[in-house]
Amino acid sequence: MYKIKGWIADFTGIAVALIALGVVAGVVFGDVPFVGAILGNVTDLAGTLGDSGAVGALVLALLVGLYN
């Protein structure tokens, strides 16, 4: 059971790192075929939530979660 939890934690860490890499690559290089539209999707999500006034708190929580 602990081994499966470890695998899930490792997989989640890799997935978060790849998403962060995609965002950075999108900012630096523009439209990169490998990462697709990750940056555009994050921007659209932030814009949609911004209409509700919750974007600041959500983005801050997201950044703190990725940093930790």
C-alpha cells in the first residue's frame, strides 16, 4: 500500500513539473509544439475566474502550492 502511495506521489510530482515546464516554455519560446497550449489554457482559466473576482486568490494559492 505504501509503495502505491509513493508511486502516485512520484507521478504527481512529475506531472506538476511538466506543467510548470510547459508554462515556462510557452512564455519564453511562444507556441511550442511539445507543450501545446498549456499557457493559453492557464491564461483562459485565470481570465474566466477573473470575471468572478477570485483570480487573485486562486493564482496565489496555485503558485504557493507549486512552490511547496
